[in-house]
Amino acid sequence: APSDQQWVHINGKLVPKAEAHLSIYDHGFLYGDGAFEGIRVYDGNIFRLEPHLTRLFRSVRALGIELCVDKPVLQQQIAELVRKNGHYSGYIRLSVSRGVGLGLDPAHIGKTPTLVISTEQLRLYPQEMYENGLHVITASTRVPPAVCIDPQIKSLGRYVNNIMAKMEANRMGAGEALMLNMQGYVAEATGDNIFVVSGGMLLTPPTTDGALPGITRQAVMDLARDMGIACRETSLTLYDVYNADEAFLTGTAAEVIPMVTCDQRKIGEGKPGRITQRIIAAFRELTKVDGLKV
Ligand code: PMP
């Protein structure tokens, strides 16, 4: 549907996108107080919707926010919006904030959290980059330790940090930025998880090193198991990345994309590797079947 005929759900009400407004006292806007999800639809298949909803409900529970809908209702509203907007191949954004009220004390906020569902068309990188791979740099911006904000919470406010890191990548003409944790171990990229291939084995940092438990990351781990490729969650240093045979990033928006250099060191041959290409092909197939049909 043309953008002036698109709709969004705000707290369960269908509103034309062009007329969708939130309060200037919404806690998401005032303090980044909330959580979100980004979900892809592939040809009418909402990819791994259930784990996305589980992650959202866990994020908001950890933040002490109670949604006014349950999973089945939310699922129904999402499917309805996809059909109404005709975004059968696109991107769904679920945004939650604690609610409306000035002042940071949650005690002064109304009992109704804000929940917005929108759908978009989205292509993060040009096709050429999926074939030739991304150049990645290490950001000086670190991921916050779990004692500050747990990486498992897909929190709105946390992303100011990731945006700073992404600006570093932009400044250096790179496609993405790797972020390290306070101990110097690799955590993830600004909107993606990282995998390296070393000695025929897939390695990815554990969430305890500061990585979001990515849905695409899990899908790749499942595929690796099915393909007989060993996969382990283990701490990685930059040395491990520089010396990997292959590397790739995974995320809902970016999908699976090869990473061919890191801080101007070629990874392997400096071209997308064989295992990476096999994973990408298998992921493409999986997106057609694993999810909710609308
Ligand atoms: N890390 C961060 C910081 C992210 O924002 C994302 C995107 N949601 C990911 C990793 C990848 O997670 P997923 O595969 O669930 O999109």
C-alpha cells in the first residue's frame, strides 16, 4: 500500500500512519524507557514470530512494564497489520514504552504502557554487499556491562550507545562497527551478532559477554547443527576475529551478511567464505518456512 494509506496499531487501535501521534510526555521519548523488537516477514511468513514475542515479553518484564495485551492478541494484531498494509515482505517494528508522565519516577506514570506496531519496507544493505561482504571496524564505544543494563533486554535507551558506535563506523567508511565489552572481549555489532569460522567450526560470543540473544543468531546455530557444522558460544578477542578463516554478522534487519575485513585486516582470503555462503543459502530457505503464515 502507498505510504499515505498505511496504518499503525497504537495500543490496539488502528490509526492511519500519517496521523499517528504520541504524547510528548511518553517515557520512551523522555528517557528511552521501554523496549522493542524488529521482525521480518518473508513472502507472507513472519519469521520466528514466537521467539521475538517471547524476547519482548521478557524485556518488558525485566523493565517492570506490564503490557495490556497477551501474546495471542499481539500476534493477531501483527498479522492483521501486515495484511492491511500489504507488507508481505517487510519489517515489523514493535515499540513499547512505560507510558505517559513527566518525571522519571515510574510511580507517577499511568498504568497503560504505550505499544506501537508498524510495518515497513526495509533493505539494510545493497545486494552487492551480501555478495562481496562488509568492511567492519572496532568502535571505541563499549557495550555496557550487565550490572548496568542486561544485554538480554532489548531496551530502547541502550541504543544510544550503539548509535554512537555506528557513527564511528560511518566516519571510517565502514559498513558496521564491532563493540567490545568492558573486559575487551568482542560482544556484537551495533545491530547484529557476530560469528567467526575457525578450523571449520562456528564461534559466537555468549550473551554473558554482552551480546543480545539474537533470533537470527539462534537460527544460524540451529542451521549449523542441522548441517553438521560444529558451533560453540565462546569468548572472542579481536585477535580471534583478525585470525578467523571467515566471519559474518547476523540480525533481523541485516539478515546474514559476510564480513571480509576487520580494522583493515583481511579475514581469511578477504572474501566471503564457503561456510558463510552455505549458511546464507540455508538461511534463505529457512525464512520461507519457519514462522507464522499470514
Ligand atoms: N544485537 C543487537 C544490539 C541488535 O540490535 C540486534 C537486532 N535486533 C541483534 C544483535 C540481532 O538480533 P536479531 O537477530 O534478533 O535481530
